[in-house]
Amino acid sequence: MSEVKDLFRICPSCGRRFHIKLVSKKLVEERKDVEEMNRAMISTVPMGYAAGVAPVIPITVEEKVPVTIDVEDFQYSYKCKHCGHAWTELREEDSTV
């Protein structure tokens, strides 16, 4: 990691705020999940003509569409500037393709 960032977090050891430093961010796992999501489309269908006006009926059509989601698991390493306590946390970041 090229830069070290100060974060507004709370140290689990001393409980102080604003004294947390992100030491590293490491990619642990990367995978693609495919899920089916419902997509709804609204369309109109003409009913027929009555006195020169064509009334329409709204129709909702739903279909299942496969969606690919990129999932990346990161391991964050932190160090408290005040007491020196170091710890790691795992986080998952999702992005839809």
C-alpha cells in the first residue's frame, strides 16, 4: 500500500477515537457470484377504439435476469497511534458487473 491513512475509528484496546492508522490493505479472496434478480418492465396495450380515443391497459412483465457480482475480500491491518495496539479486520466489497 503506497499511503498510510488516518481513520476516524475507535481502538478496541484503549477506546480512543481519531488515533487509528491503516497500516495495510491486502486482497485475500476474489470471486464472482451470479444471482438471478427480477426485472420488471411496464408496457401498455391498446384496448380498442371508443369514440376516437384508444384507451390503454398497463401490463407489468417480470423476468429473472442473471447478474454477475464481483466480490473481493480484503484484510485490513490497523495500528493505534496512542497505545500501539494492532489488529486486523476482514471486509467484503461488492460491485455489480
